[in-house]
Amino acid sequence: MSQTPKSRVVSAVLTKDLRIEARSRVVTNQVLPFAGLIMIMFAFALDNDDVLQRVAGGLIWLATIFSLFVIVQRSFAIDTSDSALDSLRVAGIDLSAVFLGKAIALTLQLIALDVVLIAAAFLLYQVHVSAGGLVLLVTCVICATAGLGFVGTLYGGLTAGTTGRETLLPLLLLPVVAPVLIAATRATEAAFGSGGAATSEGWAWVGLLTIFAAVFGIGGSLAFGPLIDE
Amino acid sequence: MTSEKVIDFKDVVIVYDNFPAVAGATFSVDAGEIVLLQGPNGAGKTTLLRACAGLLPIARGTANVLGCDLSTNRLAVRSRVGLLGHANGLFQDLTVLENMLFWSRLVGAMRQDVDQAMITMGISGRLGETQVAKLSAGQRRRCALASLIVRRAQLWLLDEPHAGLDAQGRDELDRTLRAARDAGATVIFASHEIERARSLATRSLMVTTGTVKPA
């Protein structure tokens, strides 16, 4: 029996995950307010425009990473709650296509989240961005969220079905996403010109984000099937 | 009907959570049979079904399913079997029709196959537009069985397929399994409802403490 083309599986899984999100609205009704609260609470806690402008990049990405844990757990809960993941395994499809479909869905949700968080930073922290900075910022968001999408899906698959996965996932994932937090923060600071940083300084960090996304994209595609199988 | 062996297990040992859940099982199933696995809870029926689906590694012995050696390549058998375990393998937030269309896209089935399977299992019409989370246990079971029909599995592996179904659903399931057998599929199922299951099965096997004997 011939195997279903990979692109069809990617598309089916991607559509399924986004449709479930659109219907359940976990990201819009729970994750977004949670991330927004982080931004607002820091604004009140620091209560200093200069400091807030300086740390805006870091706060955006901290809020993104905390939100990542919730979205990844939700993404795999829909697959494990009625053993649909087992059905996917038995369907005899290429599980790397399932990985890609889920990772792209996760990335799109994170991009939507970051658009709101960056808008909140403009509003609450009074940050500014030049035309060149905007290009850098958009590229940084795409590369960083892709990296987070790939690594989140890989570790979500690793912890799916394990007991205590709610606490295990952040423990495993936080050290791994530290390079994304650092690089995306530096690139975002360069885009905002925080602390006198030049826009050009940010591109090297975007390079690091691209490498991270490529490594976890390729590594995840290869490892996801065996991980889910074990 | 041919006497081709669809399942051929010889002294198979399957270790699950460091425990030999199947300890030296030897049995075979011919094409076109409907075989009942009976036995007490924890005897190894579910483990055997999951192993036949290529989901569990074989620790010892030789295990062939649909001509695939499970010791060396258990992935190859997966696209040719349909497994329905205790859970239904459905997405709760999607409607019945969306679930069916998702599985049909994964296996390259046509829309008319989906419509026919939904009619066969009595989940077409208004029920098809209902979210799975809002269905009764029996309706979910019928939805899961319809997805197996869409997948056109050559070997159906069913764990307590009658569970949660009302009398009409059970009759419909029995008819569906016989129709699947007539269409060339082989069915192996575990059940505690012995009377009904025996009337459906062409042969029964008893599973006790990880071994298999004729019932």
C-alpha cells in the first residue's frame, strides 16, 4: 500500500490543529490574557519608562516562552486525550510530517501572540522602531517563533503521555530555549534601539536564531517518530 | 476464502513495563476469520492486539502479521491494520464529519467513502455536524468504527468493540464486522460479553497469563 504524500499529512495536521484552536480559543481566551498580564505587571513593577524601554525586548520574549509551555501542552493534550496519537501511529503515515504540521501550527500561533505582545510594548513601554528596525523585528519574530515551534513540538512529543508532564515540560524546555531567549532579546533590543543599540547589531543574533530553527527543524523531523514510538 | 495466515505468532514474548505481559504466545489467524480473544482482565488481550498493530516491540519469538515480520519491521504493518482500543482515537473539539475527513485525508480515501461509512454506522446527517465531545459514548464508538471503515484496513483489531453501544449499535457493529469479513478483511477482537461475541466469532481463543489456547 502506498504511503500518503508527506505534504498532505502536513496540511491535514496543520489544518486540524488550527481548526481546534479556532474553536476552543485557548490561545485567544487564556494564553493571550496571560501573556498580556505579564507585560502589564512588569510595567507596574518597574514603573520607569527608561528601564521599561531597555527591558522591553526581554519581556516580550519571556512572555512568549512562558506562553509556549501552555500552547505546547494544549497542542499535545488534544492528541493524547482520546489516544488519537496512537491512531496516528497506526495510520502508517510519516510521523515527521505530523511533526512539521504541528510545529507550523504552533509557530503561527506564536507569531499571532507576538504581534499582540509587540503592540503592547509600543503602548505600555513607549518603544520606537525605525523602518530598518521593523524589518529586523519581523525577521526576528519569524525565526525565533519557528525555532520555538520546532523545539516545543519535539519536547511536547517527548513528554506526551508521561506522568507529571505539566511540570516536566518547562523543566526540560527552559534550558534548551535559553539561546532563543538571549538571541531574540538582543535582536529585538537592536530593532527598538534600546540602550543606544544599532539596528545592524541585531542581524548576527537573527543568524543564530536561524541556525537554532534549522537544527531543531531537521533534528525534530528525524527524532519525532522514534520518540513518539517509544 | 483462502487459508493464508494473516497472523502467525510462535513463542512470542512481549515485555510491557518490565513485565512479560505476553509470555510465549503461539497462535495463528487465517484470512477471513473473525476471532474472539477471551480471558480475564490483565491476561494480555490488549497487549496482543497492540502488538499485532505494530505498536509494541517483540522481545522474543517470531511474529508475522500480514506477511510483515514484527521483530524486524513493525512499522510496515501499520498502514494495513485498524486498531480500536479502549479509547476512540478521536479529536473531541472537531465534529464527527471533520474527524472523518481528517482520517480520510491521511489515508487518501475519497469523500464518498466517508459518506458511505457514516451512513453505515448511522452517524450521518445532523449527528455528523455535532462536536465529538457532545456525543454519547456509543455515538463516539460508532464514529471510531466508521473511521476504521474509511481506512480500509485488512486486519481489524478491536478491544471491547461493543462497550458503550446500545442494542441497535451492537447489532449494527456485528453486521459491519461480518460485512468487513465478507469484503476480505480479517477481524480479531477482545470481549467480555461472551455470548454475543461467540455468536459473531468464527473461532475463540482463550488468553490466560500471557499465553493463548483454543477456547
